[in-house]
Amino acid sequence: MISVDRRPGPSPYTDRPGVVKVDEGASRMSKPAAVTVSFLALLLASVAVARAQASPSAVIETQAIRSGLHVLRGTGCNVVVWHGPEGVLVVDSGNAVSAPQLLEAIGRTADGSVHFLVNSHWHPDHVGGNAALRRAGALVIAHQQTRALMSERQAVPAYDLDVPAAPRDALPSVTFDDTLTLHLNGDRLELMHVPGAHGQGDLVAWWETANVVHVGDAYYAGGYPFVDSANGGSLAGLVAALETVLSRADARTVIVPGHGPVSNRAELTAYRDMLVAIGTRVRALVEQGKNLDEVLEAQPTAGYDERYGPGGVSAERFVRNLYADVSGRR
């Protein structure tokens, strides 16, 4: 079943090419409050996990990864544009302040307006441009938990952030529970929920024929991840999500992370192994009765900092994340 937000005005399905097949659906979520672009700009400026800094003069880089598939960088996260004779689909919409530049970059990359927008999860650096793309004609699709979280005020304690509810025109119109499949442009795009990974409502987007996968924030290529344990994220869920991707990927699979450069199976395997190794160290220290300061002093990320430390999440913040997750402190 598809859950559709019935709004006054033109139907979001008018002149929409392609066929949408839904494996499992979900219900609508609660009403949102208003949020200002200026607040989101300040909010996102303080989020270190967004490697690319968005501004009114944001420069967006475009990288072709397969025929009809491009990655756009410079909006606060990695945005994928999929275009072909049956329409244009975008995964994630970046920061609110760079939405005009994102629309221009999409226009340079693909002919025609955006028909579908998929949100990989609810964090503002991935949904900030939703309202702009929806006004431009996009039908917004996400996991049901993403709409629920966007509909109400949220907090991200790890960054001392208060996230207001999203405006109504930024909310997903189509939600699903487990998987949702879109048949478009001669390919099959499968959206798969990966529960309790980076946070709640995370999904992985897999193009079957192109052999491309967008992993969202379950993967920060070249850096330590942010595990939003206060909002349902966990190291165990993160590793499980990556195992799901690795079980399906091969040497030719193009892997798009939520942040960082486009990657491959070998690099994702090394990343998974790093998470397991550091998580095992932190858990052992917690089980020995060590407090946070003692865990930090033990330097459980030793041996990995040269490779992953330069990313947007410091080794200290990553260890604090893991300590909160493993010890049950949120």
C-alpha cells in the first residue's frame, strides 16, 4: 500500500511517467510545524558531519558514475540524479540554503523537471531542499519513520541540536515500511529499509541493472560515521546495513556514501571491518567497567585514525557515540 499525502491543489501524480510498484506500505504521520530557512542554515553550519559546506554561492560538483546516473557534491551530502526517457529521480536534497544551486545543477545534468525525490533519512542535510524540489514538481518518497520524524520537533543530543518540525510542503508524500520498487528508465530501483543503522528511517537505494547503490549515512567514505544513538541508531544496525550491501555487491558495484567520495566494495569491506574492530574494543572496555574518560584515554581507534580521522567526525566524537550506544547512555 502507498501512503499518499492528499493536499489541496494539483495531484502529485499528474503527468508522472513510469510505474511504481510497492512491496509493502505504511500509514500517514502527524502534522508538522513551520521551520525557517535561516534556522536550518545555522543548524547545518554546526553539524560537522556534513563535509561540504553549503552557502548561497555553493559550488556543486557533478560526477558521472553510470549512464544516466550522476552524483552531485556540495549541498551538504551526496545527491544522486537518475535521468532517462521516462523521467528524473533524485536521491536526497541536501541543505536548505543550497536548494537553488541544487536545482540549477540538476537542470544542467538532466533534461526536464524532477519527477521523484527519495530521502535516505530525516537529517536536515539530506532533506533541506525537499520543499524546493516539491514545488518544482517532485513527488517525495521516504520510509514511514522519516516522515514521522520530520513531522515533529527532534533533538540530536550528540551535537546539542534542536531540529524543528519540517514545513508541510517538505514532507514525503509516499511512505513505505520494508521495501519499495520503482521501474523507470529501463532499470529497477529498489528502496530497502535498513533499521536502526545511522538512525531511524534509513534506507538503501539500489539500481539493479546499473549496479549502483546509494548507502546514505550508513557509510561515510574516508571518515568515521555518526551514529545517532539517541534517535534509534546503533553500531550493530550500522554493521548489519553494510553487511546487507556487501552481500549483494560485487567488484563492479558503484557505492555512493552519504558523505565522502564515491566508493567500491573493497573500501566498504575495510570500513565494515573498522567498525567491528573499534566497536569490539569499546565494548570490552565498557564491560571492564571503564567510564567514558577511561575509554577515551585507551584510544580504541588507534591504527585507524590516519585513514578515517580526517573526515567530518573526529575520533573522539566517534568513540563518544559508541560509548553511548554500548553503555546504553543516550
